[in-house]
Amino acid sequence: MLGDSDDDGLFGMEGGSSSEESELGPEIPSVDPPDVPSVDDADRPSTSVPSVDAPTDDDVPGDLRATFWILVVIANGVVLAFSLGLMFVGFRGNWALGARLFAAAALLTVLGWRVHRRYERREE
């Protein structure tokens, strides 16, 4: 019904001749890759990585290291309290909790400033 003979398959596609296939589209050109010369390991320039002395814990004074990590924890607390306070006010409309979190962020900011000032005064 669809094809003239039974061996054409579904929709007459399997028994096609080569002349019918060439009429389906343009011919695909063949491309030859360029010749690339081989490079031996002996021909490559040598690259050396200079050694670097990594800083150790002994390079940083103990009070500076402790003050730094205290300020890191305080700064993380400020960011957390401020962002949560902002989200509680903006998304939930909970001004009471948002105001308490803003106040906590402000207190932590003052605490961080005082820790920093105390360290600077010790260094002078």
C-alpha cells in the first residue's frame, strides 16, 4: 500500500538506491588533518617550580591570631543576626524579632570594634 514491493520496509526507506541517497543533500567534503611534528621530551624546555616557604603558625604572634579569630566569629554573628533580622521583618512582618536581631547585630558590631581597639592599644 505504501511502497511498491514488500522488501522496501516501512515507508519504502530500506530498499533505496545510491542515486536516491545522493539526491537527499549536498555531498560531505572530506578533510585531511594537517601534519603535526612530534615533540620529544628532550626537545621541551624545562620548567622548574621555585620552592616557597609557607608561613607557619610560629610566624604570627599568638595574641594576633586569637584576636583575628575572635573578630571572625563576631563578624559572622553580625552578618547572621542582621540578615535574619532583615528577613524576619521583610518576609514575615515580625518586627519584634527583627528588631531584637538588629539590636544583637549592633551590639556585636560594638563588641568587635572594642576588641579591635583593645588590640590596637596593646600594640602601641
